[in-house]
Amino acid sequence: MHRFSEISAVIFDMDGLVLDTETTYFQAWQKASIIMGYDLSYDFFKSLSGMHYQNIQAKLLEACGADFDLNAFHSIGGAIWRDKIYEVGIQLKRGVIELLDYLIEHDIPYGLATNSLRVNALECLKLGGLSEHFSIIVTRDDVVKGKPDPEMFLKVSDVLNISIDRCLVLEDSVTGIEAASLSGALSVYIPSSEHIDPIAVHKCDFLFKDLLDVISALNYRV
């Protein structure tokens, strides 16, 4: 854990890491695909974890054919998702509030980097009760290339005015871990489900169970 003594800032992913949104996304998308007459498994949608929307669209076209109506899919899936979310809200991942409180208490700056579009990210943070918790947010709208390109993390580093090699990136997907590794940040892989991606394990610097483990690791720096 000695490398944690060098950490000056933390960069969070959002979906699956801060907010438990991915499960509800995948359930809604699967229902939308069934409505549209396509038999796509839940595991197929889980494989899209961490991808930005252009790659997700490419995977859908690959699976369903070039004539697959992406607009209809997003419209139907979005309606199903919002009906569910506005009924039950968005759950936070274990340890989110505790980690944010820790960072504030110890004057460790932080930001958020998500492949989601800004309008969707802000909506999700509001539904999760975190609208006021992140003042620095970089979304897919703010960069030329999304994850797995490192641009998003480098942009957060620039806004924080802290060298990327002194930033700790927290991610739950192989896509995010690839971006973190390419950026030069110290990366922590926290799987969002029981499935642990072996590629993410190989490429990350640390594998943790949840965000509470991050607090334990950061205690080495203070």
C-alpha cells in the first residue's frame, strides 16, 4: 500500500462505482430488446459495462443487424428505466458517502469521470441524492474520446491541477481500468458484480471489494 502515500487526489467513475445504475440499465435494455423482437441475454448487456454509447451502439448493431432501430431501442429502454428509477430511486454503492466524507475531512480533492452524457450523468446523480457532492464532473460531452482512451482522466487531472501520476482512479469495469492504466494514474478495480473480469485484474494496480477498502488504503498516506 506504500504507493497510496503518493496520492493527492481521487477520480471516481459513476455507473457501477458510485451509483448502482448498471443493473437497472441492463434490465431496462433487455426488456426493450424483447419488446422489439430480439432475444438478447442479460449477460450480453452486462458485457457492455463501462462502454461509452458509441461502442454500445456498435455492439447492438453487431448483435442485431444493421437495420436494428437504435432510436426506438433507446426510447423504449429509456422509458422503462425512468419508470423504474422514479419509482424506487437509484441506490448508492457501498461506502460512497463514507469515502466522500473521508476525502473532505482530509482535504483530498476529487472529481468524477463518466462515459455518460452530461444530461444523463446529472440526472442520475440527482436521483441518487448526490447532486451537491461532485463539483468537478467530466462527461462524454467534454472529451474527444471516451474511455478506454485516457483523455477523460487527464482532463479531470488538469481541472484539479494535480499530476495524473498522483491521482487515484476508482473503476468497476475493464474499460475504465484500461483508461486509467493508459493515463498513468494509480488504478483500483472494484467489481460492480460477482463477476471479476480477469483482464481488469491484470491491468489494475489494486483489486478492492468496495469503496470502504479505499478508505483503509488511504489511511496509509495520513
